[in-house]
Amino acid sequence: MDQVSLTSTTTTTTQIFVAPAQVIKGEGILAKSAMAIARWGKRPLIVGGKRSVAVTRETLKVIAKEQALETETAFYSPDCSETSLKYLHKKFKGHKADFVIGVGGGKALDTAKLLAHQQHCPVVTIPTSAATCAAWTALSNIYTDAGAFQYDVNLSRCPDLLILDYDLVKQAPQRTLVAGIGDAIAKWYEAAVSSGHSTDTLTIAAVQQARVLRDILFQKSAAAIADLDSKEWQEVVDASVLLAGVIGGLGGANCRTVAAHAVHNGLTHLEAAHGILHGEKVAYGILVQLRLEEMCLGSQLASTARQQLLQFYQAISLPQTLADLGLTKITLQDLQKVAEITCQPQSDIHRLPFAVTPEQLMAAMVSTQVPTHKTAEAIPAD
């Protein structure tokens, strides 16, 4: 199911893009997906990064020969940016493509999805890591050529086909799985604070699924990271790539991004942060969000949740501080820049049920490991 249309008694229609039209998953499953891919057209443009395209090239070449597909490859570069999209539109038209195959991580898949959305054609997503749920969602994030977040685009539907090949994902660095865990577990902390009191049926379902996702990751992440051939590894990959996408599909924007992702977006405006993975920045952003809840609401629940997360992060090597992110030389001016960008009027940080100033955010960003409310007492909550 990729779309449900709900019409209320006031004749307002809401379109909800829950899931890809088809999901195929398994070990070595890409090689067995020739017919599923070929149903979407005959002239695919393959979009991805150089490493991801390289690890799928031979399999896709065999599929193309078997199904008589005329393929062309284009690398997204330098980022999922307007410049990249302009280049890819030319490649798409020059090839006379009729659908897009996205291969790679979050930015590659976001680029492929947005290209297909703008060309009004089908898209197949093939994730090569478990770092994000981008293979699932009807959303693309746009960055500058330098890697700074600009805006997101809601797409007309989820991908037409998602192929999750565990053998491909196993070839990715372990760091990407850890980052994916950080990105996925944010769903609970963001959905709970923004939508935990919602009475909307699908939002309730999304929030509860976010709780389930958190519990799965708490219970199974350490074992998954320790053994790539374990059942836990496959379950954590499914949770990070697929279940996280379900939550965003059911709950929409309020269950997808709040302060944790807003902090990520702000950090992308620092050149020093460009080597940090999406999920690593999001994981740090969760701790910042919980500090804000402690500071602005005096929430003991948030304090307890943060202490629990700090132990979990320690166990699987997720960053707890700016220093853990590698931002040891960040200046006060850098921090202020991040805080001001994060608190811009259009930012997702304003999905929090309280107002946040740049000054409060800066205080939270430098105190993610502080165990009590003492630092917050001197900071007024507007």
C-alpha cells in the first residue's frame, strides 16, 4: 500500500503515503529481482555514488541483459543539491529514461526519489547501508553543494519498489549501521514529545510503533553490531530501514522530525561537521532535545531517558557530546551560528511543545552529559 485517501465529513481530503508499493528483502535478493525491476520500464537511469554503483554494477548489468533494459548511470555530486538535480535531469532526458533506480545511502536515494518525482516516473530504491530510512519514505532533503541543509520536499508517493539486499548492506562499514540506529531511535523521542497526546488514529499507531522500534533497538543493537551473521543483525537492519519508514509514513511530519533532526540540520552548516554521518548527528540531537525538555519543562522523565540513552550510546559507540562528534575545535561563534539556524522560524525544532531560544539551545548543546538540572536553573524558559 503506498497511498490511502481519507475523506472526512467536511470533505477535506488527506493523502497519506505509508509505504512503497512493493518491498523485497533477503540475502542476495537483488539478483533475484530482475522481473520486479523490469516491470517499471525499459530505460532506467541508475543514480548513486561511486562506491554504491560499483558494488551493484555487475548484478545490475546481468539484470539489464536478462530483461533487455537499456541502462545509463549518473553519479549524484557533489550532494543531494539543486546543482546535482539539474545535471541529473539532463542525463535523464538525454537517455530518454522512463524510470529511475537509486542505489546507495540516504543522500543518493533522496536524489533519485526527487528526480523521479520531478520527472513523474517510477523509482526503485536499493539501499547499500542501514544508515537511514530514506529507501522507504516519500521525502527528500535538499542540501547546498557544500553539504548544508536547505529544505525538504514532500514527494507524491513512496518508492515504487524497495529492494533490501542484506548482502549489500553487510558490505557497508559498521559505522553506518550504528548511525542508522541513532537515526531510527530518534523516532520515539521526537514522536512522543510532538504527538504523544494526539487522538488521531494513525498518529497514535505511529507513536506506538516508535516505542516498539526503540525497544527493539535497545534490546538487539549490541548483538547485531557484534555479529553481522546473527538474527539480531537482520532485525536491526529491518528496524532501521523499514520500520522507521513505517512510522514516518503513518505519522507524517510530526512523527518524523522534531528537535533531534533540527539540530542535525543546524550542524550541517559547519564545514567541520560534513564528515559526520546523518544518524550520528541525529543521535547527538536526541540528547540535546532531552536536555531542552529538562531545562524548559523541568522534566524528570526526560532526565531519566537521557541517562538511559547515554548508557546505550556508550555500549554501541554513538556520540554523546560535540567532542564525540569530532567537533573539538568548535568556537562560541560556531555554536551560535548552529543555534540560530536551528531556531529559524521554519525549523522543526518548533514542533516541541514549548518555545526554544538560541541561547537555550546553546546551553543544551554543551551539556548533553550533565546529570542534573543545575545548569538549567540559570536559563529562563520563555
